[in-house]
Amino acid sequence: MARRYGSFLLRYWLVDGVEGQRIEIEHIQSGEHTLVSSLAAALDWIAAHAAAPATIRPTSLPTARSLGDGDASEQH
């Protein structure tokens, strides 16, 4: 199974009155973004972009070592 990675920036506003909530989502790799009014719509948009072909090379994915899971002698 291919390993895919996508980064998303989510901004959430709770708005008084009729509007309810406002959610802005940005797909970091492609720069695409959208505004939606529900968490369900936000998750649908994220799922659609996460299922798209990877836009980054697998060699650029972080490894356990680069994430700090190395041996105990490493200090961060």
C-alpha cells in the first residue's frame, strides 16, 4: 500500500447568530483552500484532497529518527 501524506491548516470561527460556524481549510501541498460551514463538509473536503495522488516525493516524508524517535542519547 502506498504511503500518502497531506498537511491541512484548519481555521475555525464560531459566529453568533444565523451563520453558526465558519471553517477555512488549506491543503498545504497544493495551496488550494475553501470555506465551509460545517465540520462534516470540512472532513469531506479533506478526504477528497487526501485521496488525491501524492504531490510530494516519498523520500521527503519524515522518518521516525527525524521526528525524534532516535536513541536516548539524542537531545532536542
